[in-house]
Amino acid sequence: MSYVLQFQFHKAACEAAGYKGPLHTCSIFESKAAGKKIGDMLKMGKSKPWPDALEKLTGSKSLDVGALAEYFEPLRIWMVKQREELGYAPPGWGDEEPSAEPMPPTAGVTTPVPILFNTIAGLLFALVVFFR
């Protein structure tokens, strides 16, 4: 669940910062708007249920793997192209070839390597420490 949340938080912070590019290149460094949005969520503490805190930051009370899939989509496309160049044949009975077309945000999502965990955790820790 934390993997899904970290990417959902990252996307919401990038949107608050006004970032318009690919999610995997977004940085909220020195963004007061993103910091305020995260800070407002953290100020709730344990006073409200976690779905309310999630809604405060993301605008939704439900978990959504769309941000996670969006973040890793360029990597997935690159990997498919690499496999095609190597002549990789997918296992199975069909004649399907891997496609370099983008998948829907929720399709084919598995447990990712959480590369943003330290960044998000550090940011949240710093906000808690400095904005008590």
C-alpha cells in the first residue's frame, strides 16, 4: 500500500507545483505550493482517518495505481523496445509480439522498486520536524 501512496503523493505534489512534464522527471524542490499542500495534510496528524488525509493531498479518498504506472511507463516502453531488438519471444502459445504502445495506467502493474521512497520519506520527515 505504501508503494501506491508514495507515487500518488508524488503526482499530487507535482500537480500542486504546476509541473507539466513526465512524472518521472518532476522535482518539487523549492515549490512552496507543493510544500503547503503536503504540510496541510501532515497537520491533520491522527485527528482524522487516513482517507481524509489522502483526500487533502490528492483530491481522492481511494488508492490509485495510475501514478505508479505513469511514472514507470517510459521504462516499460524502453524495456519492450530492448526485448524487440534482442529478438525476444514472449513465453506462451500465441503469436503476440510485445508492443511499444503505452499500456493503460493500471494495466500490468506489479510491485515496483520504490525509488522515490527515500525522497518522499525524507521530505515528510523534514516537514514534520520543521513545521511543528
